Amino acid sequence: MEGLADFWVRQALTDIGGYDWCVTEFVRVSGSLLPPRVFYRWCPELRTGARTRSGTPVHVQLLGSDPACMADNAARAAALGAPAIDLNFGCPAKTVNRHRGGAVLLDEPALVGRVVAAVRAAVPATIPVSVKMRLGNDDHGLARDNALAVEEAGAAWLTVHGRTKVQGYTPPAYWDRIGEVREALAIPVIANGEVWTPADARRCLAESGCDDLMIGRGAVADPFLALRLGTDRQPAWPAVLDVLHGFAEEIRASGSERQTTGRLKQWSNYLRRRWPQAELLYQDIRRMQSLDDIIGRMGVSGGQAA
């Protein structure tokens, strides 16, 4: 979720509700102990008790391959107030993988285990250490080995995205293979991947046998998805526009106008998956450069939807 699930999106989604906790974008660890300002940049919630405005806990996610360096940075994040440390072995980005980060490490279960063990030893016992991984790098042949290494190293739970790195984000996600991993472990396994609707969530839980889900892109495509898992009720388009309006006003001062308009276009693009009105909105704003113009167009869309 790099470049998508930042502070502003976490705040907007958890304001709506339905989340037990959320996770930061990954903090890249590469050979040095990062200064506190880096952790505050990726997780501003550390300044407010590591919770979003709604009170939802925020776990800090680290990505890297050096056990000692990952341990040092995990200890710093914990000292700054992180309530849990999550380790990323799932990112499929080529740039990340070229620098020995993310899903490419799943070719080395022993190294995965050493990273988890080092982090577990470096943070207080009261702070959980969790892992996010894919089924594998090129294939899923080492999925069980990686999962067992994670468990033996002391992880509190494991989140599994139901695809390999090579499979990227191409449907389907193989929820049944998440189930195979779950059956091999004693620690909880959380299922992830290709959950866009409440119906997807039910099928994912049934096929994986998991009790819990992590949702990512699906939560951006439908900001009400976490709440809908209990009711299956589709909100009206004006309610979605309210979320976008609030988001727009709050990010107005967070960067350049180009950056803020880009964020609104990005979110509108995701919304096209669930609402036909979002397609019309996106096509209208995609070439706009003014934040005020985009916000004004969103108001027109709201009037038409009502």
C-alpha cells in the first residue's frame, strides 16, 4: 500500500469505522538507524498515542533484510510508541526487490526467520511482532517453510496475501493456499488479497479457514467496506463524496497543489470500481490542475447524485 495508505487515508477510513487496527506504509530500512523524524513522517500518529483520530491503533511496518539493522529500527519505533511492529515480506515492487526487500526474500526462509527473531528480541515482550508475506516469490513452493520460520521466530500472527510476487495483483487470489499455510501453524493467520466486497470477504474466510481479514485496495475502492462486512449495505454516492470532500480539505495544506490534486484523482480512480458516478467524476477531473476546481466538480456530482 505504499503511496496509498498514508496518514490522511488512514484517518479518513478509520473515521468511518470498522477497523480493529491499521498498518503504516512500509518504512524502508537500509543499513542505518533511522532518526525519529523518519518514523514521525511515516507514522504521524506516534505523536498522538499511535492512534488515528478515531482511536484506531496504528502499527508500524518495517521493510528490510538485515536482521541487526531491522532490530535496531524496530526498537526505535517501539521506543517512540509503536504498539506493534509489522514486517513486510510481501512487497512485489521491482525497485524494492532489487534492493533485497519485500517478497524476494521469500526465496530465503532462513533469512526471513532471522529477521523476525532479531526484531522479536529487540522490542519489549509486550509489543507484538507480526509479519505480512505473499505465498512466495516465483511460486508458492516455500510458503509453508516461510510461515514456519516466522512462527518459530516468535511472530504473534501472520498475514498472507494469496498470490506470489510474480502474480502481482492479477486476479484471482488463491485463498485456499492461504488455508494450507494456516493449517501448518499454531499462531493466527490473517487472509489478504482480492477482497473488494462483503461477498468476497465471506468467500475468502470460507476458503482460507481464517477468522480475520486484512483489506487494502478494497478499502480505498469502497471506503465503507469494513462496515459493510457486517451489514452488506451499499452507501449512497453522496456519502462517498462526503468522504472525498473531507479528505480534500484535510490534505489541502499537506503538499503542493499538484500533489493534493493527484491524491484526489488517485482515490477517484479507485472508486470507479464500485460506483458508476465515480467514472463520470474521474473523467471530468483527471486533467484538472486546480484543487478548488476539483472540489467544485465534486459538489456538482453530489447534486446530480442526490
